[in-house]
Amino acid sequence: MSTTETQNVKIVTADPSALGLFGLAMVTLVASSQKLEITSGLSFVIPWAIFLGAFAQLFACINDSKRNNTFGTTAFGAYALFWFGVAASWMIKMGVFGQALAKDADTKQLGIAFLGYLVFTIFMTIGAMETNKILFIIFVFIDFLFIGLSMNSIGFIPEFSHRLAAISELIVSIFSFYGSAASVLNTHFGRTFLPVGKPFGIFKK
């Protein structure tokens, strides 16, 4: 008489959110410095948009999917693709792909894209309420960032909307640095070294 035994093997992977948040923190820090006129030009913003804003968050997206984290996968994946798109748009505007393409660029189309990302970020903000308060704050200011970006690209109250986007982006960077640090150090020390705040508990028990 033979018996068949079934074994379930659980593969444990590290939480990739610390790297994803660090990528977000870095790209928004560099990009906000340009919007706030601390720096000028986009040439040295583009590499950070591609490698930190895009690839770091894409890495977090792929690894969050392995952890069956739908929220993290969607958030990091969508914003990774956003930074790929923004970097490509900047390069088109700068004539990297030829002057014909640069002359045909309509910034209002960027405004429509930013508006779409605002819709996405709003419902992700609702989801962030049941993750932690630091992540919720990050999403709230990403909302304001996209409000400013969409208004500015469309040409509505340009000075105010540009300033709104710049300040919001800097705040996103600051809280993302904190969120990344908390994710690393809380896990590393096995205790709450940097508090991130409990979920609101409104939609999810």
C-alpha cells in the first residue's frame, strides 16, 4: 500500500515597497527642484525619471505581484509606467526623436493624461486609507500634484497650478523618504522604529 503526500512550499520574498518608495522619493525630489526653479532644464531629470521613477517602481510592482499584493502591484506598476511616459514626452519635446515630432507636440494631451492619472490616484487614495497613514498622505499629495499638472498643461491658471504641482511634488518626496525608511528600519529592527499610522478602518475591518 502506497501513500501520496502533498507538500505546499511557501516562498518568502522581501517587501519591495521600501525600494519603490525610495524611487518615488528620488524622482519627485529631483523633478520638484526643477519646478521650484532651484535647478533648471530637464536633461538631468530624465535619467532619474527612468531609473528611479520607472525602473525602481517597476521592480517593486513585479515583486509585489509575487506577494499577491494587488494594491502595491497596481500602484507601483502604474506610476512606473507614468515615469516612462513622462520621460519619453520630455525627450520628444526636447527634439531627441526629431524636430518634426517636437513641433507636433501638444501639451494639452499631457494635461488629459495627467487628468486620467488623477482619476486613478483618487481611487488609489481610498485604498491607501486602509494601508497606513503615511501612504495615505503620499497619495493625497499625488492627487494635488496631478491637479496642478493637468491644470498647468491645459493652460488653466498656469502660475498657481505650476506652484501647486511643485510644492505637492516636494511634499510627496519628503513623505516617500519617510515611508521608505520606515519600511526598511521597522522590518530590520523587528519593531516600530518609525511609526506610519494605523489604517483608518472605515472600509476594511
